[in-house]
Amino acid sequence: MKYLKYLLIFIPVSILSEFLGFSATLIFVLAALSIIPLAGFMGEATEEISFYTGPKIGGFLNATFGNATELIISFFALKAGLFEVVKASIAGSVIGNILLVLGASMLAGGMKYKSQCFNIKVVEVSASMLLFAIVGLCIPAIFTHTVSDVLLNTSYEKLSIIVAVIMFLIYLLSLFFSFYTHKDIYSADHSQESSAKWSLKKAVTVLVLATSVIALESEFLVGAVEPMTESLGLSSFFVGIILIPIIGNAAEHTTAITMALKNKMDVAVEIAIGSSLQIILFVTPVLLFLSLLFTPMSIIFNEFELVALVVAVLIANRVSNDGESNWLEGIQLLAVYLIIAVAFFFV
């Protein structure tokens, strides 16, 4: 986190570049560099708040605000009508969390410890939820390829809304499951001996300020996507599925790897899988509901995204089903992510 603070200098620079009309590529890079430390401060603020709310509520806040950056960026992309970028960033966030974050954590932890253990009961519940979530994303896409165009034009938006409502309800029920009926499964104590470094007022103030500035920088970032992709010859699809998730999840990636290095693989797995679940079951429905205020968006993903999502979930389930991890499993996850990233570059 101490190194990320140096990137704060890019906030005034990016604002200045926007008002002076610099090139879209430069604005995109500066906005991205500005968002990374802000996401870090957001994560640190929620961690400080957890000292006052307790570990359970604190963990929920960390997961929620850990995805707030992606939600904010996607909202401005949604407002700009960049639906393909929004859907690509959703898929990219899930793939990145499951393969890149979890893989890097297993590799980093495995280089320090021969093997690391984590709560297999929590992983089994999360794995089942992930499979359900992927099914929820696949059904609308399969529907579009198996019905006539006439029926499709009148039904796919309604189908997307119904599926989104169901996924959001499942998300709420999963919170009830983990907080009340089966909270004993999640009772592992990850608390540290340290105490809060910030007052509650300071933590809340930093959280609000970081969120506000991220919203501003996200507007700059999204506004530069189309002209930047045209000038560099990149597809907006690649930007959405690879670059934006890496930018939005940078601080979260760092936290997961740090936990793995401290031999707290439970926390690293919770960050990776829990964040992916929240992206699908919470962020995606919320974005769909918000799109009704502008132009309605469907949750129909293309074949490349669906295959990548299914592969990511399957290999993550296979790697984590024994409750132990090592550096080789981390390499495997990272290799799959690299293959997918290269493939998307040429799409």
C-alpha cells in the first residue's frame, strides 16, 4: 500500500490532461494509474472500519467495496452505451479473480510454504454457488442461439431481467446463509493482533472521498476507451475483459497475495472466489437494473466469454477441491489465464 500512495500524483495530472484535451491514450493511462491507489485506499478504509464493526460485517464490507471500483467504472460505461465493454469487464473480473488472483496467491504462498490449507467447507459452498452463477449467465446466451429472431427480439430483455432478479435473490439468500443459518462454517478467525490505526470518522471519510474521486476518474477512463482503442488498434472487447478488471482489482490482487504470503490462504481464497460470486450475483444484476434508466442491457455474453468463464470455474473447482494449494497449482491457474488473455487479444 505504501508504494501505491506514490501513484496519487496522477490524480491531479489526469484531471489536468482531461481539461487540456490531451490524447485519449494518455488520459486512459493516467486515469488508470489514478484509480489503482484510490482502490487501495478504499480497501484500507473498509479494513479499518471492520475493526469497529467486527470481522463478519468487516469481511462483507471488504468484499462489497472491493468490487465498488468495477461497479463505478461499469456504470459510466453503461451510461455511455458501451454494453460490450460492460459485459466484457464483468466476465474479465470473474476470470481475473478466479485465475489471476487465486493463481498468483497460490504461487506466492507456495514459493514460501510447501503447501497451504484452507477451509474446504467454505470452498465447497462457494464452488456450488459459482456453478449456479455460471448457469445463470449461460442460459440467456443459449436461448439466443436456439430461438427464432422474431421471438428473440421480444423476449431476451425480459429473460435477462428475470434471470437477474433470480441471481440477486440468491445473493441475498447466500448472505442469510453465511450470516445466520450456517455461520459456523465461516467461523474461522482471521483477526490479527493489531488494532485500528484510523478513527472510524477518518475511515468513513477516506472511503467516501476515494469513492467520489474514483467516480470522476472512471468517467475520464470510459470516455477515452473508444478513441484509445481506435488509435492503438485494440478492440474495446480486449480492454473490457483484460485491462479494466486488472485496473479495478489491483488493490484486491495485492491484498490476496499478501494474505497468502502470511500463510492465510483461507483469506486469499475468500477474496478470489467471494469477489467473483459478488460480481455475478450482485454487480451484474445491479448494472442490469441501472441500465433500465438509460438503454436496457441484456446479460447475453458471447461464446468466447462463456467458454472462458466455464473453463475458469471448472479448473478452480478442480484445483481447490482438496483444501490444499501449492505453487504448481498457482502456475496452472496463471497459465490458463495467460492463454485466455492472449486469445482475447486476437478476438
